[in-house]
Amino acid sequence: MIWYLMLMVASVFLGSKVLAISTPLAQLTLYRVLALGMIPLTLIHLKRGSQKLKIVSSSTATYGLAVYSIWWLWALMTVFWIINFKTYIQAMFLLTLGVIAIWSLYIYVNSMQDWYRLARVIWIMLTLLLVWGFFEILTNHYFLANMAKLDKNGTFASQPLTRMPITTFENQNDFGVLLLAYFPLNLIWAARSKSQWISLFYHGLSLLNVYLIYRTQSRMALITVALFFIVYGLSFLKWDLNGKKLLKVCLVGLVLGMITIFALPPLREKVSALIYLGGVGDISADGVRINLWRNGFIFLGQTLGLGVGAGQVESWMVEFGFLNTEVIVNMHNWWVEILVTYGPLVFAGYVSLYLLMIRSLWQTRTKQWNSHRIIHHSLLAFLIAFSVALVTSASNMLIEWHWVYFAFILAYIKLSEQAGGITPIESEE
């Protein structure tokens, strides 16, 4: 079964344009077919009474299963107040695939050997995408890109340094965020390597990855790269922070941040621009994002906190948008999108799961054998950096690799908590 799972995980990185068949509702890709195939295969295993199909009690990963399952059930119920049935079906289809990925990796990854096999598969696929990205910027040959949209100024041929990698994605920003997931794997394999030269090879790939992210011209992707390595470095330090100390640190950071904003005119003007509603001709790109979120909060109030329903944000933005968003209808913030679409219950579950995943990796990092500690540090840094990157894409519901990558992390957390004797309800160290 692990080989089927490896194929499914690998196929998600092909995107929705490679080996895909168009249908009236959605692209039928290899990944989607394999993910749906997990349902009958799991039912067969259940019928045979397979010992592998078991739920671990008192685990962060098990809590994750509950959160995603409740999310799916609530999304299903929102059919009673949706305004666009087609987009509801599309959203439910994508959410179902995501939940299948979470359940599949939880159930079938039961050893570190299996986990490392998946880690190698993901690394291979991301390496191929890295090579593909460099091929695009070096040769100016784009197989799947919409060049009218990507090369708006027509400078790619005459000015090579303006070329941006995109591979299978709709835009370069989404590709830049994907490349963030490459750093943890390179760090893990470099640490496990017995050869210094092979270790340097992995670190070299990380440097190439930084450069390719830079060429995407995605500001948020670059910020998350910096945040990833800052958190990664700080995670090796010994922190003696209890709840009160942590609260004090956060308050001091908040005060210093506010002082910085008011002391520096450029930052003060930036914040003022975001607060100002403005008219049609006065709104900036960042102002559009803020108005999208504001509209979302208005929609949440109008639905009495129930959420607008699966796949309904864009339709509500078109039909009932109060503030100017310059024809843009995607929320461009995964956190706000979950809250507005599915309501505070699902949002609270998702946020609490995210925090518990970070907490589990933080606590268990000192209780694992040395060869596995690097996994904790790298995945911890990724989760914190990715929490910021989630405000980049138009909608992460469409970014299918992130569901599989989160399932991959949850599978490791399940294994590490079992090995380290840590449960999500234990007190802080």
C-alpha cells in the first residue's frame, strides 16, 4: 500500500495541467484519480480487518483527523444556504481530496521507514520542479505558462533577468511558496548524509532554491524564506519560557512593533493606506486585499457566523461586495477565507490544530534520538513560515500540494509522539 501512497504523493506535484483531462466541473488529474482510489482500497482493508487501520488515542495527529473531518461535515451542511451550486460542488470535491490525503497518510504511514520513503519522493518531485524552473529562466521556454499574463511587459526575450519561473502553476507567487517546502527536506537529507560532499550538495540545492524564489519576484515568498531560516536557527537555542514569560515577550514585541511603525514615516504611511477606504481610483493593491477581508467579515456577520458556505466567497464578493476590490473576488488570505467560508467553529479548530502541531514539534524535539531532531527543527520552521505564506495565494483550497504536505507532517507527528511519549495534553516542559 505504501507504493500506491508514494505514487499518489508524487502525482500531486504535477499540478492540474500535466496528465489531466478537462471535465465540466474540474480537471481530472492523476493525483485526483489516485486519491479517490484510496476510498475503495481502504474499504477493502477494513473488510479484511487489517491491523494497520487503527486510530492512535491522545495524539495531535488524531486531533487533526477530527478537525478535518468536522470541517468536511460542516462544509457539506452549508449546501442549505449556498447561492452557487457549481462552485459548491467544486469546493467540496477539493476539500474531499484534502481530507482523503490527511486520512491516508495517517493510516498507512506507520513506520519511519515509510515516512522516509515519502520524504524522498517529495524531495525528488520538488527537485524536478527546481530544475524545471531553472530551465524556464535560462532558456525562455515555457511549456504551460500563459505568456501574455506572465510576460506582461514583453521583456523576457531581450532581458533574461526579468524572466520568472512558474512551471505547472497559475502564477509565480504560488510556485515561490511551493519552493519553501523544499528547504526542510534538503536539511533533513543533509543531516542524514554520512558524506560531507553529499551534505554540501543538499545545501547547494537550498541556495539554488533561494535564488529561484528570488526570481519569482514574490515579496511574500522572500519574507517567508527569511522567516524560515530565522526560526530554524532560533529553534536550536535553549528557551526557558513559561506561559508568563512568553506573554511578556509577546507584549514587549507588540509595543516595539507599534513604536517602530509610528517612528518610521514610510511604515506609518503604509499602515494609513491600508486603513483608508478610499475610492475606486485611490485604492492600492494592498488596499484591495484589506477590502477583500473587510467584505468577508461583513459577509460573516450577515450569515450570523455560519459562514457563506463552501465555494461561495467569490459569488458573494460579486453579488454583495460592499467595499471596492477592483474586480478581484478571491480572498487572498487562507485564514480569513476559512473563517468567512466555514465560520468560527471550523476556523478555531484549524488554528488550534496548527498551534498544536507547532507545540508538538517543539516539545518532542528534545526527546527524539539525534538523527531525528533535525526533522523537528525544519518542520517547525516550515509551519511558522508557511503561516505567513498563507496570505499569498488567491485560495489555498486550489493548492493541492499543501494538503498532502500537511498530511506528511501530521504523519510524522503521530510517529514522533508515539516514540517520545508526548501527548498533546501534557504540560509545558
